[in-house]
Amino acid sequence: MRLIPPAWFLLAVALMIALQLFAPGPAWISSPERFAGVAVIALGLALVVMSIPSFVRARTSIHPDHTPSALIRTGLYRFTRNPIYLGNVIALLGIAVVMGVTTPFIVPFVFAMIIRKLFIEREEANLHDEFGSAYNDYCHKVRRWI
């Protein structure tokens, strides 16, 4: 059974907690500034939540292993091809800011690489197979992340 992206996100959070507890590295964000991380987390989670209605309106599956029935180009998808994954990465960065130590900052970047390799590349291939030149045109207009 292959883990879906939300499970990878939760694993990333667990790894960040473990790093903070057992290998925190130097503290480089002081306590008052660490609260800014809460706003960053909220921004990331807002991107995730705001992306979901686009799938409902397009009547296509949000599940990365399902064949897409529509090419979403509205809402946040006008600005990024992967607003949910981008929101996950931003939320992880916010968590690292709240933690205030260096080692958890590694995790969002590793998470982004894993998600790109395990999900985004396959999703892009599926979208290309389903929508051909329309998807290629979309890719030329909208970046993968930001």
C-alpha cells in the first residue's frame, strides 16, 4: 500500500518533532519571533483548504492515483499547479519557525523532493496523457510551485 500525501505530511511533522527533541541544532529564532510561524502555518493550511473546492466544482478526484476527469485552471490553480503541495510545504516551514531550531528546517525541503518524485511527476504525466496540448499550454503559463 502506497502512502498518500497527507500521510507523508504527518510523517514530516513527526520527523520535525523528533529532530527538535533529539537533534535540535542551534536555536536561531527567538521566542517572540517564533510566533510568526503560526501565521505561516495558517497560510499553508489556507492554501490547502482553498484548493479543495476547485476539485468539487470540476467534478474530478483529488486523489493522486485516480485518473483526472478535468484540468483545473481556476482558483489557486491560476498561480501554481500544485497549491495543495505548496500549502503543505509552507505549513511545514511554519512549524519549523515555531520550533525555532535549525534541524527541522531540513524536512520541508526533503518533503518537497519526495512529493515531487512520488506524486507530482506521475500526476503531471497523467494530466499530459489525458489533456495533451491543453495541459502543455497550462504548464507554460503556470509554474509547478510558485
